[in-house]
Amino acid sequence: MTDATTSLLTEHFSYTPLSLIDDIINSINNLIYQAISSLETGLLNTPPERLGFAHAANGSTIPDTDEDGNVIYPEAQLEIENGLHQLETLLEATVDKTFDKFELFVLRNTFKIPEDLMGWIRLKHYENLDLNPPEDAPTAETIAAQRKKLQETKKLNRALKREYAQNEAVIAQLRQILSNNASEPDTTKANEEAPTTETTQDLDLSFLTSSAAARQLRVGAVAGPGTQHTPITTNTTFILSQLPALQACIKELRPKLATLQQQSEDKMEADSKADARREYIESRVRLHLERAGQLAAGNEANPVITGRKIDIAEAQALESVMGLLAEGGSKSE
């Protein structure tokens, strides 16, 4: 089957041809399972004696019985289950093999539509439809291009609207400024220097005297009837009077700070040079002692300095001297 045939049959059946074949195979499998289940029920309900099961006739053993007195055959149920499983497996394999052939036959013959008939088949919902589009009919490419143009146009439209709103806001602000400038009367120089009531109202410094911290520091507290302290003014005046002296001190200390930093840097550099020279001298001394054999194995931080090496003859002479001294001491005693 070709893709065109599959599409046509799917459109006609409203399902694919393979779905029909799968439904047929599933129906056969369901019939097999029902038959196996019925056969299992019948075999389990049949007395084992009728199926050929029996105990040994020597009479040496007594068979087990159930509550109704029927003889129990444990091997009967096991053999029935094994037999049914083998039968089910055999039927499934046979169905799979047979219906694979059925599927190939149906797809190659029943559901096959010749190529020369594909253009002549008209389904019911094809009526009054012109399946031969004109030359100027839109194609998938042209539709995609138009859709892209539409998206770009919408994007440009949104950008223009946003720009228009921003421009309108700027124009409104400019118009308000122009209207305020036109409505303001000419004032004298004294009025320009004097603070206006609006400025005073905008500059609200009441928190300096009415906040909780101000009350805790007794800033703006009422000292008597009709009298109010103004320590903020006093403190501010004092701080402003001390600013020139503070600036002079800073100006005087700034060169000293630079000199101090330079001296500290020079001292650190000299210390580093002295440490490097000391380490070099110690390393050279240690190397000389190692070469001369005067430095024994030990801790590098606390090296063990050995004395002069003694020959064997000198050691023997010292031993003889010690022996003579020991003999002289024993005789004197």
C-alpha cells in the first residue's frame, strides 16, 4: 500500500486499514482466551478419576480426602494448568503465524487501489468541490509568507502605538509647562529672593523635632509656657563653626598620612630585604657545614653540629688511658 492509498482509505473508513486488521486479530485472541477459560473451568470441575487419575492399588497408602469425602489428587490441578498453558501458547503462535499471512493478503489485495483509479475516486464529501485549483491559488509557501508579514505588521503596529503613547505623554508635559509659565505673573526681585509659601510647605522638616528619637533626645521639648527649645539650631550653628577647623586639620594631616604610608612601605621593603639576606646566609652556612661533614642528620630548624671525627687509633689510645686510670683508682682504694 502506498501513502496515497492509505490516506484515501483512512478518509473513507475514518480509521486506518491496519486498525481494522488489528481489531480482527484481537477478536480472535479474545475468543481463544474465552475458550481456554471455559476449558479450564470444565476440567477443574470434572472428577480426576474420569480424567484418568488414580491412586496406587497396593493398599499400602490411604489417599487424602476433602470435607465431602472425595479423594484429592494434587497432581491433577498441576497437570491441568500446565496442559492449558501449553495449549494457549500453541493457539497464540498459530494465530500469529496465520494472521500475519492474512494481514499481508488483505493489504496487498483487499485494500489495494490501482494507481490508474486513484484520480477517479470521489468520496461523498467531495461533491461540488473543485479539486483542480486555479493557477493563482495560494500555496503553502505563499500562505506562510503572508502569515509572517501579518506578524511583522502587528509587531510594527504595537511599536507605533507605544511610541505614540510616549509622544503624547511628552507633549502633555510640555503643554503643562507652557501653561504654567504663561499663568505666572511677573514678580519683583525681593519676591524672587524671599521663600514662597509653597516651598516652605513642600520642605517639611517637622520630623527633626517631632519624631520619637527627637523626643528621646529632648530636641524641641517645651521648657515652659510659650517657650520652646531649639537645640537643633544651636547644634547646627556649632557644627558649621567647627567645619573650617576640621577642614584645616584634614588639609594638614593629608601630607603626613602620605609620608607615613611611604615610611611604612620603605620599612616593610627593608625588612623583607633583611629577611631574604638572612635566609640566604643561613642556607649557605648550612650547605658549607654539610659539605664539611659538620652537619649531622637532624631537624632542619635545629641542626645537630657534630665534632671532629676520631680515628680508630685515637679511640684505642683513649680506651687504654681510661683503663690505666681505672686501675690506678682501684689500687689507691
